[in-house]
Amino acid sequence: MPSIKKIGRFCSTDDEGYIINDAHIEKVQPIFMEVIQEIKNTCCELLQDDLHSVYIRGSIPRGIGIKGIADIDVIILVRKDPKLIDLSWRKKLEIKILQKFNCITGVELSFYSEKEVINSKSFSFISFMIQTHGVCIFGEDVTLSLPKYKVSQELAYEHLIQLGKQIGQARKELIHNKGVEDIADCCRWIMKIIIRSGLALTIEREGLYSRDLYPAYELFSKHFPEQEKNMRKALQYVIEPINDINEILLFLSTFGEWLIERAAAFLNTIDN
């Protein structure tokens, strides 16, 4: 069983409290560069003039990606509504990349309208991710056109408002699912959400934020020591996802429901 590694850090902030983006293309380890290049080249070839810019986010551009564990998360901005573009190749490319490169365990290609991201009047999670955790690998970098972000109540809200729906979605995807890889992917996906939601419950008290899972688990456990074992189990499920549907569903119906209740209590204190 892979051990839990104490990897990751909280986001640094500047003198005004804005999150500092510590991602940089030079921090990408050589083992991941070929993957990134193939994804970039394929996007350029298939999207052509519709492509505006490409960003990678997560542990890899921050230099802390672990071979065989890291995911590659790609944000692709296009010049029109993505629904108007033929993206039928996306899933095929994700599968091809996973099969070709064993240095990663997941690939996610997400497509958004460049104009919608830049002109968003409300909190945009994609804008937040590009500004605070992303690095541009192709095209015109939009970060100068995006707002800066602080570790705030609004950030906690955005992590918690969809938690119940996300856990419900995971349940739907798991029930009667026969695909071992699908089950493992869903397990990793929902456990990451659970861990980051746990961190969101501490944001008001601590003023700290991280996309990294170990610091999130640690800070949550400081404030909710009675739930430390459950959050550690969620972290273990990310590192080594299980394909026992009943075990995952049981975890979601116990610890997941507890987390939903805590999230609801927090959201009720916010005056929208």
C-alpha cells in the first residue's frame, strides 16, 4: 500500500493578501514535458484558429508532481462557445495519453470560452485556477486580464456550495458501474473534493488555502480531530483508489453526509 507523503504547501500571499501563483514552466520535471508537448500539439492541430490559449495547473507546474501518482490538468480557452466546436476527440485523447505515459494517473482536458472567463462578473473558479495555480504553455496569457484573489469566505463558499450535488453525482456514477477504471477514477475524484471541502471549513479561522491534499488533510484534522481517521482514509483512497462500490458508498453515506451537514451549517452563516 503506497504511504501517505507529507507533500504540498499552503499558498503564499503578497503584502496585500493576494494569492501568489508559484507555478512556472521551468518547474515542470523533464519526465512530464513530453506529455505536455503532445497535448499542446494535438490541441493546436485539431482546434487551429479556434484555439486561444492552453494552461496546465496542479502539482506538475509547481514542481511537486509525483511520477505515477500525478494528474495532468489542462485548461483550454477557445475563441467561441465550446458547444459550437467538435470536441469528440477529447475523451480519445485523454485515454491515449493515459495509455502512452505511465508517469501520470489521470488526464483532464477542460474547454472554456476565453471571453466568458475574462468577462465573468461573478467568482469564476476557472479564472481563479488560471490566476493562482496555472501556467500558460501556448497562446496569449490571460492572467493580466483576470482579477487577483485572496483567501476568503467567498473561496470557502465556492468549495462547499456544490458538495452535496457532487457527492450525489458520485453515487449515481458508482451504482451498477461495472468498469473498474471508472470506479477508481470516480473514487479519486470525489475524495479530492472531500479533502478540499474539509479545508474550506477551516478557511475563516486559519486564513490558509492549498490545492495540495496533505496540508488540507492536516489542517482539517487540527480543527476536527474526531474526524481525522475518516479524512486520512479519504487521502488514502486518492493515493490508492478502491473499486469496491459498496465500501465507497458507505464512506459517502457516513463521512460524506457529515461533511455535507457541516458545509450546510457554514453556508447558512453567510448572508448572500
